[in-house]
Amino acid sequence: MAVLAVQQIRRMRGGAQGQLMLGADGNMYVVKFQNNPQHVRVLANEFLASRLARASGLSAPECEIVEVSQWLVENTADLEMDLGNKREQCLAGRQFGSRFAGGMMPGQVMDFLPEEKLVEVKNLDEFAGILALDKWTGNANGRQAVFTRRQRERRYKAVFVDFGYCFHAGEWRFEDAPLRGVYYRNDVYREIAGWESFEPWLTRMETMPAEMIWEAASEVPPEWYGGDLSEMEALIEKLLVRRSRIRELIEGFGKSDRRPFPKWTEMEKEAAELHWSETKWGIKMTGRVN
């Protein structure tokens, strides 16, 4: 069942040009439209990856199918897309809606925290879990998070948002690279000391029942991916196979030049050795130190 949008509140930042909207259920949603500038499939990606994140126990917003009427579009001037050389109305019909994280008061929702606040985030350990999910789903973008707190609370909680570039956005393929799908600050990874730091989320992903993943895929409106069911089926089949590669992909990030896991002794040692080997090979090839 779709949630009916009853009011547009404001335009959101970001490439998909989402809109904050009030639903008939009384909740606010960040709504992404089918004719967004990125690709129609980002709606399918958002829905499917959000469901997988929540099934893994991660702090991702609830998501819904949001029905936006033609009347609301025609009577709301701000419901339009800037496509560079032209502007057009947002498409009416079924859109993707992510439950808005936090409240409307200043300071309750932040997209940046200084280091002293970031390391105090209540669920900082979940950045390990979302890293596993982003590697599994082949997120081609950096990991996005917002930080929320209730009135009179001191510490923030991370909420993971924006899954549109999972499965490589509109291309529905997997192009793995160590620094893709990771948060831009190493502070969130510095307490990771081994595979136990990724639990319970990693095991939940590796053992997630196939029928649960297929069920989530079946709920995606066909118009969000062009109606070709065979392409959705192919995506899910690849996703099921990739569960066995999550640890390998995490290791690739751990051994990268980012050196994100300083407390993971074995990983840090291997990363240092790899860096030295690559540096030494570079010296041999060039005959000098750059």
C-alpha cells in the first residue's frame, strides 16, 4: 500500500533533487521522483538497499512507496526538476519515500559533526555494518549519514541515508574498488579491531534468507526499473552470489592507502607490507623515489 503525499514542505539538497513531503499517515518523507536527474533506477536501489540495511539491523530510515497525485504536482510550484537546460514538473504517481530522520528544529539533524562529537556518536560501531552492506551492494558513491538527537540529548545517533548509487546507480552492475562505498572520515573506523567488530551485521548479511531478498525485490514497483523483470531477477541472483565476497571486499578497503583500521593489528601489518611492496616496485620501475 502506498502512502499518499498531501503536502510539499521544502526541496532537499542532493543530485536526485528530492522533496520533503508530508504523508497522509502523519509522517514526513524525503521523496525521490521517477524523473530525477540521476536515473529512475535510483528509486529501486533506494528501496531494495534500505530494506536490506534494516533487515541487517542497521539504522536506516523506514521506506515506503509514496503516491504523489497529479493535482498536488500541478498546484505546487516547487514540485519541479531542474534538468540543466530545462525545467519540468515532477512526475506524478508512485515515488520512493524515506522516512525523514529527526525533527525540524535546528540542531536535531546534522550532516557533519566535529571530531569530538563524531567519536561520541551512540552507534558509531554501526559504521562497520554499513561498510559491509555498501560493499555487498556495490555502492558506487561515498557513504552518506546524518546525525540525529532528541531534545535535551547530548549525543547524536547516526542514521544511514542515500542508497541510490548501490548497484552502480542506473547501470545495475558491480564495479568494485577499495575506496567506493566508504565514509569519508577514518574516525568512524578507528575502533575496528577484527571481524568481531562487524558483528552481528556481517553474519546477518551472509546468512540472510534468499526468500527475504526476493520478497523485498518483488515489492519494488516495475516502473522504477523499466518493467523488465528479467533484469531485476539477474540483479538479485548476482547479489545472492556476492554474499560470499563481502569479507574480501572489506579487506580490500582495509589494505588500501586509507589505512582505516589502525587497531586491527593483522590488517594494519598487511596494509603496511603491501604499501611497502608497491612503493619498492615503483622505485624499481622508475629508478628513483618520487
